[in-house]
Amino acid sequence: MRSNRATVRAGVSLAATLPMVAGALVLGIPAAHAADHSGRGALAGTKPVWATAKADKGATSDSARVDARVYLAGRDAAGLAAYAKAVADPSSPQYGKYLTARQAQQRFGATEAQVAAVKSWLTSAGLKVTSVTPHYVAVSGDVAAAEKAFGTQLHNFAKGSKTYRAPARAASVPESLKGAVLTVTGLDNAPHKANHKDQLPPPDAVFKNAGPFSSYYGSNIASTLPEAYGQKIPYAVKGYTGKQLRSAYGAGTYTGKGVRIAITDAYASPTIAFDAATYAKKNGDAAWKTGQLHQVLPKNYTKTEECGAAGWYGEETLDVEAVHAVAPDADVTYVGAASCYDDDLLDSLSKIVDNHLADIVSNSWGDIEANQTPDLAAAYDQVFQFGAVEGIGFYFSSGDNGDEVAHTGTKQVDTPANSAWVTAVGGTSLAVGKGDTYLWETGWGTEKATLSADGTSWEGFPGAYTSGAGGGTSRTVPQPYYQKGVVPNALATANSAAGNRVVPDIAAIADPNTGFLVGQTQTFPDGSQQYSEYRIGGTSLAAPVIAGVQALAQQARGGKAIGFANPAIYAQYGTKVYHDVVDRPTGKDLAVARVDYVNGVDDADGLSVSVRSLGKDSSLKAVKGYDDVTGVGSPAKGYVESYRRH
């Protein structure tokens, strides 16, 4: 049912005045098929890697309920991938020759006969069809019926400290249908959900920054605090605003006029319209025009407690305000998912593609690659490919835990940023000086040490690693053609001699210690709900900033969609349109001083003083040239203008 908190707080919101857009359909992508011993077509990747013989706890009860989606391969899956590549490649004669959503569906979507055949097969096995779209057939039924339909046995398997259901061998389809079925999801019931990628406290409880602050980088030196790296350091900025970010990334006179940007997250902030309007007015951004901000929301929300629905409100607020700060005239559509689970997030992405709601899509959420199963990867990639043929580009934050070792114990990248069909956005620490002048960036990676009790030193300096831009080499995604010749061979072949996808592709401001000022209605200790502002970071800031910059670039090329941008981004590698970001841009180690309220609200419980080192991202390093913290770098003056030539 709908989130109780959203219902209660809607009364103080202007969100209800936002225009609503009808919901749409979902898309999926091809997994490899192979004949199994029964002559059926096996669906590769439908047995998760954790479903091992050692972890097998025996058969699942025949009467247990299964909810699954059978994604449709369409009439020409190989053709879809080939066309998606061609229209995105600046060297291709088909570059920029996009299809409408209707044309894409007619050319590559499933036929009525394929849908009918899939429905007939599923119902004959005893499953009930619960919904049908041009992209998938959803079914429910008991385990016995699912086993009959998919030619496998469902067992219970230990996964960590819990037990989940999964196929004991890969699912399969009748030989006559193997060309019609892309994959099936839902046979395993382990959680398939995403986390938002910001560095935020839960926004339902107020959070405020303590001072002192710098108004721009270096404006307020912490002269009474100990030195760091042999020098006095500045206090952290209060939070950059649109004017500073636009200057840093070369916006010029472009505003994103005529360009449509979509943002996906889970749930929806009930105060987004009020908060966005208030923030723009207080911080010098252009006022939102009537009809410039839209919402596309599901009829009902699910799993609100499990997904921490209120935490997603802050994510949406950041994304909307950051996009508008960089591209103040762009049209913005927020598409909220019913939950943080992959099926619902896929539905949101598909609404954008099926209705072509925007040309640029900012996504600040994801999960670790180890949690991604091949069936879901196939479904996501198909959405991205359909988007590419329509001229829609997807931008995903690369993650906030560096190489993920400190977080998970295993070096890995995040997903869906690992997809070869999206632009993965890494993170930097940004220094904007007096007069909104770009000074430098480092790769985002933070080490923290606190002030000693006597105030004369930093304890254990430089301290422990806390967070940093996600990046590294995928273990599952092959190296895409556009990275060849740019990504160093040592990175590409880190997990396979054949080469794999390396993340990210491009980068922008992410470090919360050089972060963005955001404004949001929050709940104060006395129970009141008030608008307040605080500094924020994470690659969930970098993604909407890059989406905003891309809107400026699209305006610069006369409004013609950029589409899937990676081939164009890599084609300009090594030119002056990028800041080549390194960890020590001044030749010295860098740090800022930060003062926080212990209780997050006021000084009643005291202050915490710390030093935050910059450019210290786990095992990842921002170096000259391409690197797995910042990709090709961040947009420089000239980047936006360069798209006039494309």
C-alpha cells in the first residue's frame, strides 16, 4: 500500500499540483540460449552463482508461491543491439538516426504471435498470467507449476546467514519458444534491490551542518587547528550552488532550454515541489516555470519499510535540485518506482523509454556487482538498448564505496553502472575559488582523523578510509569497443585476459566535503516539519550534475539528442574538453577541516572536529589519463561547445 509517511506529509506539499503521466510498460534483453539434455532451450544465467551443491538445503515445498516475469526477446534481439551501437557511434553512417518509441517496438519488439505462444505455454503448465505487456509476461503459481513450466527443480539454498529459493539448474523453455524468450526473473527469491547513492542521513530526521565554513574553496583557513600535510587547511565549503557548478564545468550561456531530463528513484518526496522552488529562490537559481517539473508515479508503493522509503526522499530532492542548478531551463520529469526492487526500477526506466519522456536519464542508485544476476542484467541491458535506438542516454552513479573492499570484503564495481550500455559517472573533490573560478579536482576518496582532546593534533592522522568514488573492472561485462585504446590494458585485463568493462566513464563533483548545498523539508526534534539546507555529496550528486551538463551540450547542438553518449565521450579523450583529474593536482596532499554537530542538529551534545583528506580512494587512484576513479575526467570549458561539431 501507499507509504503512510507520504500520505501524512502530502498536506504540506505542493507535489499534488504536479502533472501526472500515465504509467507504461517494461522492457527486457537477450541471455544466451543453449539446448539442454531434454531438447529444451536453456536460459543461461537463471541459476544464480550462490545456488551451489554445498549450499543446497533441499527441495522447496510444492505449494510455495512463485511470482515470475518472462521477458520477451522480441523479433530481432541481435538487430536491436547492432542498431543501438550504430546510432551511438559518431563514426557510423547511422549515427543519430534515431527511431521513435513506436518504430523501435515495431522493428524490434515481440510479435503478437510470440506473446500468445508464451502465454499458452505458461498457462498449460498451471501458472496464472497476471499481466502482459509488449515486453514481458508476468505469472504466479505454485512451485510445482513453475518447475513444470521451466524444466527445473526449485530448491532452498543457504546464502550468507539466510536461506532463499532458486533453480537447482538453469531454467529452460520449449525448443519452439527459445527465440521468443529473453530470460525469466523471480524463480529465485533473494532480494534484488538497489540502494540510493548519496552520503545522507535519513532525511525524515533533520540534519544540519555546523560551521565554520568556507564560502568558496580556501576562503576560510582553519588557523587555530593543527596543520595537515605540513600546512594550514581550509574549512569545508558550506556547499556549492548552481552558479559555482556551472562555472566549474563550462556551462557558458547554455541553460538546457528545450531539453528533457528524467530522474529515476524509488518512491516520491511529498514536498519536492515546495522544496525545489524554495531552494531555487534562496540560492540564485532560475525560478521553476509552471509545468517544468513533472512526476510519474505508480498507483501504489510497496516494501516502504524494507527499502527505507523516507531515505529516498532526500535522493530525489538532491537529484532534482542539482539538475536544475546546472541546467535551469531543462524540463524535468521525476519517475518514481513502487519500491527499491529491480522489477519496479525496471518498470520506471521502461516508462521513460516506452513513452520517450526524456532524452537524458539520471539514476543515482545501484548495488554491488556480486548481487547482480545475469537474468536481471539481460533485462536492464534490453531497456538501455531500446533507449539507445530512440536517442535516450542513461547516466548511473558509480557508487560511494571505492573498490568495495571495505564495504563487502571483495573488490568489485557497482551495477547497473557496469552495463556497457550506460554512462557510469565517477566522483571528484572539487575546488571552486574566488569569483567562481575552477581551481582543481582530485579523485573523490576520503580519510578521516579527529581532533585530539587537547586540540593540538589529529589522532591517527590521516585516519581511516570512509568513502570514495566507485570504480574498477567488472568481472562479468566484456570490454566495450569504445573503451579499447583508451582504458589502460592493466585495468581492462585485471579480471580476464580478454578484457572487461572498466568503470567509470566520466566524473563530476561527489565528495561531501566539497559538496553541494541542498534544501529539503525535514522533521525537527520537536516534531515540526521545516525546510532547511545542508551540504551533501556522493556519486548521486555526480550523476545529476553530468545529466545537467549533457542537457547543456544537447542545447549546444541545436537540441538534437546525444543519446547513448559513451562513444562520443571516449572519442574526445585526451583533448582540452576534459579536466584530467589526478589525486594531487597541486603536487601536495590536500585536506579540509570539518566541524559537525554530534547530534546532527545543534551543539547541545557538542561538536566533532575532523580533518578530511582528499584524493584517497581505497585502492583506486586518479592518475594522468584515464583512471578508474574519474574515467576520462570531468567536463572542462569547451566540453559543452564541442557538441556543436557532432
